[in-house]
Amino acid sequence: MIVNRRQLIAASGAALAGTVLSPAISAFAATALVQTKLPYDENALSPTISARTVGLHYGKHHAGYFKKLNTLVQNTAYADLSLEEIVTKSSAAKDQPIFNQAAQAWNHDFYWAQFNGGPAAPTGSFKEAVERDFGGMDGLKKKVVETSDTVFGTGWVWLVKDNEKLDVLGLPDAGTPLAVGKVPIIGIDVWEHAYYLDYENRRTEHVGAVLDNLVNWRYASEQF
């Protein structure tokens, strides 16, 4: 749970009465942004994503984005914002160092969550939208895999909701739908650290396997 500056002061009001606030509690006191706990064991995604890859990806790369972001936002106007607010505001301000770390932290929180519960079937209005916009799940998966191959270097491939229509976006580096006004439905990391230990240079094979074996399409339905 993230405790912001106002909550901290309210909870500590009696103890602080008649005293001077510590320099650590300033107009821009840094909020402790906390990496979301992995919702399953590291070996739960194997063999599609190995426990070794999950350990490095979640424990090193994802954790590293939070660590760097918490350092960067100290004593700035971002210090008391939520992670999502930092992403959108740093994007609008073209504050690239902050955006890169915040977007990657948020993207990865979303990435791990979408696998929780396994490859359940799509439901309701989302299922209808998939049939309307892609001709069914096979068409959707084909589009995502093809788009992943167009991302040059590092980046993400996203299934998004754009008004009421579904679309697939290939975004470079820390690209996120939050920064372009789209609703994220599914996001597949195509940075090499997400797949290289298991698939070497076979990026599209990795993306296809993730879509077939790991994505919880009921979760996607809820996002839609």
C-alpha cells in the first residue's frame, strides 16, 4: 500500500504537534512507489516462460525500474503522484528520464497481472469486439504476432481499446497506451530480456506462445 505525504501527516499529527517537520517531509517528499507483488510463483509460467526468465525479468529489470524511479522523483513535482499519474504527466511534459522508468514500471505491473489465472476464454462484449474487428481469436493473435515483428529493437506490442474499437499497436522502448490515450487490454513485452533465454532470437515464436498459453483472456475482457 502506498502511503502518501498527506496520509502520513494525518496519521502522525499528534506526535508532530508543536514540533518542526523533518527535512525529509517537504513540499516534494518522495512517495514510496512499490513494485506489485508477482501474483504466482516464478515457475508458474513454465515452459512458455521459464522460472529463470521470470526471476531475472521481475526480480532485476522490473524491480530496477521502481528503484530508479523512486530516486528520480525525489524532491520533484512527481513525488506525491500515483504511478499512473507520473506516466501521463511525464509523457505530456516530455520528461523522458522520468517517463522511461515510470512507464516501464507500470507496463510490467500490467504484464504480470494479465497471466494470472491462465488462458481462460474471452467473454461478453470483448469476445464480440474480437470477432468484429479481427474475425475471431485466430485473427487477433495473428495481428499481434505480426505487429510484434515490426517493433525495431526494444518495445511492446499492445492490444488496445480505441473508443469502442480494438486495435494493435507496436510501441518502441517504454511505449504505453496510457501515453497515447488508449485503454490497454493486453501488453506483450518484446524487449530481449523478456524472451532471449528461452527463445533466443525467435521473438514472434515467443509472442505466439504467450498468447496461446499464458494470457488470461477473461482478464482482457475485464479491461475492455
